[in-house]
Amino acid sequence: MSVKPLIAAIVSLSCAGFIAQGAQAEDYSKNSKAKEWNLYGEQKALFSGKVVDILCELTGDCPANCGDGNRHMGIVRADDNRLIAVLKNRQASFNGATEDLLPYCNKNVDVDGLMVGEDEVVETQFYMVQLIRETGAAKWNKTTRWTKRWRAKNPEAKGKGAWFRRDPRVKKQLARTGHFGLGLEFDQKYLEENE
């Protein structure tokens, strides 16, 4: 991971209070078709807004095409101008929503999904987008692009099981820092002590 996406991730998560504040002031669940996941503090949320590069929105550092998928993306909600952090798509695997939002960079959209986190602690809330369409379009699109795009980018990582166990970036990081991030020597010592 290069420095820019890492900085984008840190800025977007550290600004979560600014981003999500007031996220559920209104009832956005009306007419939502989002699938419930039984997550702590989840609420259905259907709203309109503009898809943005979060780091661009917060700092003015705005590369073309919202960073071409190397930055976290969000939605500036139309009715209250709040920047909503979109951290998840509809897929059950551990992946984000950037691949699904990127085709809508700087466009007005309607989204349907779940706000997740405590209402009373809005700093903990994030959005899980499940359906998206450009404003004015009739057809909704499911947010399931991530897995197909990952496979296309990593043809050598074919196989069964979780994608992250086969991802070349993850394998490279593990080879460098070990499973605990404390070095390979620590991993070896842990295995010896816990066999």
C-alpha cells in the first residue's frame, strides 16, 4: 500500500466524528429495501447525495477520478450536506465500497443501505451501501463489483477460501512483518510456545 491511500484511510477514520455527525438525525429508513445484517446499531438508510473522494473533500487534495480507486470514498448527503463515510459494500467478504462508488465519482446518486453504529455516539457510525443508482435512473445496481475486480487484478491468486488469504499484498506484508505485525521471530516464538 502506498503512502497516499494509507494517509487517506487515517484521515477518513480519524475524522469519523465530523463525517458521521448527525447521520441519523432524520429517519432515512422509509422505503429502504436494504437487507438487514443484525449488526449492532444498524438502521436502514435510503438517501441521495454526491459521491466524493473523502481526502479531497477534507483537505483539497483532489486527483482526477477520485484517486482511481486508491482512496476511501464517501457521499455528501443532499438534504443536510453531511459527509457520510462509506466503508462497506453489500458483499459478506471483508472488502470496502470504493470499487462500487468509483464509477459514480463526483456524480449525484441515490443509495440504499445501512447506517451502522450507535445513534448516541455518531462518531462510530459508518455506511454500508447495498444499492446505488445515478440520480434520475430507474434501475438500482447491487454493490458487488469488488470481488470481480479483485480477481481481474490478481489472476495468480486463484483458489478456494477467503480472498485475503491469497492476496499478493497481504502475503507480502505477512512475509515482512509476520501475522502479529511484530516480526517473523515473534511468530516463530509464539508457535513454539503454543503448539
